[in-house]
Amino acid sequence: MKIADFITWFEKWADPAWQESWDNCGWQIEPGVLQENARVLVCLTPTLAVMQEAIAPKMLVSLSI
């Protein structure tokens, strides 16, 4: 699945219109990667250790929920 397809799928599941005014939601996408295969790391809290884990295999999407 491409990153662009993942974002589309995810936003169908969790519609951005549902966010509250105080929510800090959104995507931070590196230019030029939307057509690359998605490698996703899901975490509850994006700690330094989690980010280091994501960087090691070059995760392209780190999803904090």
C-alpha cells in the first residue's frame, strides 16, 4: 500500500472532521514520498525511544494515537 493510499484509508476510518478544535491532528509528510510503500509504526506516545525505533528501518509513517 502506498503512503497516499494509507492516508486515504485511515481518514475514512478516522475522519478529520471529527477532531475537536483543541486537537492537534494532522499529517507531517516528507515531500516526494506519497507514492512510496508505507511502512507504519503505531504507538500511543511518540517517545524518543519509539522515534529511534522508527528511524532505524526508515519507517515512513509513525502513527501516534
